[in-house]
Amino acid sequence: MIGRRTTLAGLAALLALTLAAPAAAITPAISEFSGGLTPDDMPLGIAGGPDGNLWFTDSNSGGAIGRITTAGGITKISSGLAAGSAPFRIALGADGNLWFTDRGTTKAIGRIDTTGKIIEFTSGLNPAAVLAGITPGPDGDVWFADADAAAPALGRVTPSGDIHEFPLPAGSSPQGIATGSDGNLWFTDSGAPDAIGRMTPAGSVQKFTLGLPAGSAPGQITAGADGNVWFVDGGTHAIGRATPAGAITEFSTGLQAGARPVDISGGSDGAVWFTDQGGANPAIGRALPSGAIAEFGSGLNSGSSPSAIASGPDGNLWFTDVGATRAIGRITTQPAVTTVSAIATSGTTAAVLGLVDGHDQRTTFRVEYGTPGGSLSSTGGRSLGTVAGPTRGTAALSKLRPNTTYLARVVGTNDTDSVDGQFLSFKTGPAADRISSMRLRPKLFVAAAHGGPVRAARSSVGALITYAGSQPATTTFTISRATLGRRSGANCVKRTRRNARQRTCTLFVKVGSFKHNDVAGRVRFRLSGRLHNRTLSPGNYRLDAEPQGPGGIGHVVSKHFGVKPPPPKRHHHKKR
């Protein structure tokens, strides 16, 4: 531990070296894969699969379900789809299968397992259904939106394929659907009026409109890591947020002019990510829980038109691209961690301050330190624990050699990446003064009647104190008197009327203190038994010695002593 009286703020004043830099903004790397796709393909929905791959829907003239590995290898499967099929949105069900909506000639809810076997279900489905979003539900079933103008509904399909639809109020037009943190189904409604809706698994519906501007057209929706649901609004060109209570806020600052957000998904970094087909610069966007938005276009194909987006099993975001070159894209959010360190020293201890931008991911920070040319990893690592970034972590380094140059850095690691901070150089100061071989003789003595707390070494009163100091220092001596206290848990406290019946204990109450300037080596002086111009009264006492030199505050050494009454005065009588 750094000195008992030395706070972190005090250490900052002793800063040996600081690398000052703002927390780095995230710059994702975007890659697109088109091998295996043709210009006739129309990749729309996408979802992470239980097999570590991504699965997507292809609404081309024949229809297909596609699979892409995290390395970019694409396979398409069409066997099992009805004639005229047009798969639209897709989601991973609780049963480990992928479920999708099919808007083709025969309206259906489809299921595909990881072997590629497809089955489509129609029984219980409105024949004129306008199938939209699909999501795993809170009840183990899969839920979907049906925007049929004549019979709008939210539907549920069991793992065995049983379908049941729950009617929505007339005028509704449900689009996206997601399960919220409250265990209900949340959906966007671009009908009359535009709204964000909530349905319980039992089918009870409530709609929220306050906070949606005029001209809204809410589209896809997702659950955010902050406990809210987030949606895209193509009408107002904004990203929206709805709390579990239904409070709606829309954000547009940071969006490009003419933005047209299409789909949205929660990311492993705690933010929500969305696709933007608007303007002359299609982009991938990121919105923090605060509503701060940034958009990125570097890495997208020429003529790109990003569509659906989903979080992949590899921790990256994946999207479909229906632009000039049909493709599946990957968004890698690296570097995931950036670290900036500062080192403050006090004698032979140091505090490493790690300013960490973890991009809202939970990040583990470790300090590595050692002497130049020595081992800096296996034996020098010190853990800062796991905390959520961006944050400031602190680690204390002790048992360092005095007057020695060291190197130290902060290493940050999370699920997406690991980044090593820059090595910083710092030099320790002299070691703190140490008191050794302290003696107080005699332990019971008569206090002096005159003078200060320190007397000449030779005296008939007081006690002789001797000790060895490691270097020149000023030592503070504190005298406390033993009194009768009362137990309060593990503590001994002053006696009061309320605790008078508690067990007794010895409580030392500070009487006062004085300082003594020491030289290196043997120190010898006499404690007079006087303090603050008064003589210590008879009783039991404790003397605490705390040295402080160029290397900071040393360890406290304590000795007990007693003061006895002075001998009675002798009366001399004259002889007659």
C-alpha cells in the first residue's frame, strides 16, 4: 500500500511521467464477401447460428437460405422451400434452429436446422399475411409480425410448427419485433398512428406514441444492452429508443444528411449498430446508450446498399448488402481496447493509473512492470480486475528497489481484442526511513517537573529512548493515555451512558505529539514525561514513532510505558 497519508490525488502531484492522450474513438474494420453470390441474389435477413456460422435469407427468383462461415465461405440451400418462395427475415430460435418469414407465393413460417433441412409451416397463418420481422420469444416460441392491412397481428410459432396469431387494433402495421428486457414482445408500428407497441406473451397489447415525431415510420427494432429497445425510423431519419415504461426518444445528431436507417441490432460492445442506405454514402452506424451516433463507410463495396444486420457468434457484426455487388459484410470493432497510462511515485512505491477506453465492453486490465531488459510479463503482472470501460483503473506497485528505473504498461483485454499500452519509464525515490531496535528504559518512570518533552540523555527522571534510523528523517512521536473504554463490535470506544454496561476494554486516547530530527544510525534521547508544558499524570501510556524522510512515511513503531507518582517530599526539622 502506498503511504498511509498519501492519497491518490497526492500521488498525482508527484507524477513521474504522464502519457496524455484522449480516449481513442472506435474505428471498425468493414469487410465484404461476395464469392458464392450472383447478381440475381437478394440477401435480406441475417442471424447468428448455433454452429458458429451466420445464416441469411435470399429472396431471389427461386428463394434460398444462405450460410456464411466467419471466414467468408458461402453456401445456399433451397431444397424444402415452396415454389415461388421469398424468404425475408430470419432469427435463431430457442430450439437451436433458424426460423424465417417467407413472403413468397405461399405465405409461410420456415425452419432450417444446421444440417440444411428446411420445413415450412402455413397452418394457422393468415393466407394474406404480410410477414415482416421475426424474433425468439420470452416463452421459448418464435414470434413474428404480420402487417396485413385487413388483419394485422403478431404471431407465435411453437418449435413443432403450430402457429397462432394475435390480432392488433385496426390500422396497425407491425414491422420489426424483438423481445425486451421486461419479458414482453416489442414491435414497431408504421400504421395509423405510428407507434411503438408492447405485447405480453398472453396477447395483451399497449401502444406508445408520445415521443414519435410527425412523419415517423418506425421499422426494425432490437433489444439493447442498456435494458431499452432501439429502433430505426426511416420517416424522420433517426434512431429511436423506448424504455420498458414506453418513454420514447429519437436521436439524429451524427447521422449523415439524407440518412435512411434500415435495420438495427445490439452489438457485443454494448452499443446498437444499424445499416444506413440513405444519401450518396451508404454506411454502417453505431449508437451508444447515450444516443451518441457515429457512421462508417470505409470498407463498403462501391454501390453498396447495406440491409439487415445482426450480431455474430464471433463477437462481430454481420450485414447483408443488396447493392451493385451482392455480398455479406462483417464489421470488426477493433481495436477494442486502448490504454493510456500515468505513473506516480512515492519513494519505493508507485501508482499506475490506466485510463481505459473499452468501448463499453467489460474489460480486464493488467499492469506489467519490471526493469529494462528484465522479465515484464510472467512475474511482473498485477491485475486491476474486470470493470466496464471507459473507466480509470489503478494498481499499486510495491516492494520496488529504491533509486531504480522501471518500465510499466497497462494491458487491456475483452471478448473482441487485447491491446498493450505503451511502456512508460519511471524512477523510484529513496526508501522510506525505518526505525529498528527501538528501546524505552525504564518502562515505569517519574516524569520531569520542568522543561519540554525531550531532555539531555543523562537525567534522573524520564526514560531513555534509543533506536537506529536508516537515514536522516523527522520522526513524529505521539503519546496516548490508556483509559477504560467499552466494546462496540471489534472496536473499543469511549464510555457513554448508553454503552456503560458493555464489556470493558483498554482505549488509548491521544494526549499530544512532538517531533525529533534524527540522523542516520543510532539515535539516543531522553523522554522527559512532559508534553504541552505540562507533566504527564500518573498512568499507562503508549508511544508511537512514525518516521518521515525523503522516501516518504515509514512504518510506525510503538512502545508502552507508565508514569508513576513522584516520591514524597522529605521534611527537614531543625535541631533544638
